[in-house]
Amino acid sequence: MRASASPSVSPATDRDVDELLLSKIRLGIVAELLTAEWIAFSELARALDVSNGNLGAHVARLVDAGYVDEEKSFLNRRPLTRYRLTTRGRDAFVAHVEQLQSLLKANV
């Protein structure tokens, strides 16, 4: 299992929107992982209707930020890569939603 936190990517502060979650694909990944224990790469690609290369690049950014855990294994001699949302990722998502809500309230 790979889980690392990059110092160059951090969750949003009170004034900043989390730029990692501004991407439609990365936000979709987090949304899919919110309700699941683990999701296979192929399931994510199907659910989000994105290419494997595009999904791989976006999920790698989330793994590097510590928002997502990655597990690589074999199932019936076939590689299986699956992902789950970390506590840090869930907290970043909640903070992102709260920040968006506060922006809405400030502009209404």
C-alpha cells in the first residue's frame, strides 16, 4: 500500500480553495471513494468515463497529496490496483465543500 504526503500540496486554508479538488476528474474520484471502502482502478475509470492515462495521472496527484491510499496486488494472476479515501482526503473534501458554501453565502 502506498500513502505519502507531499509537502508541496496541502489542504485548503480558511481563505484558499483546495486546488487539487478544483479538477472535475479529481473531485469525481473523491466523490466515488466517499462511500466505498476500496474501488478498483477499472471501476473508477468506468464510473468517471475517462481514459486510463488521464485517470492514472489524476489519481497519482491525490495519492501524492495523501488524500487517497493505493494498493497494488494480484487477483487470479492479474494485476489489481485499488484505492480508498484517507482521513486527510475526507477532511480536505469537507473543507472544500465548506469553503464553496462560504463563497456562496458571501456572494448572495
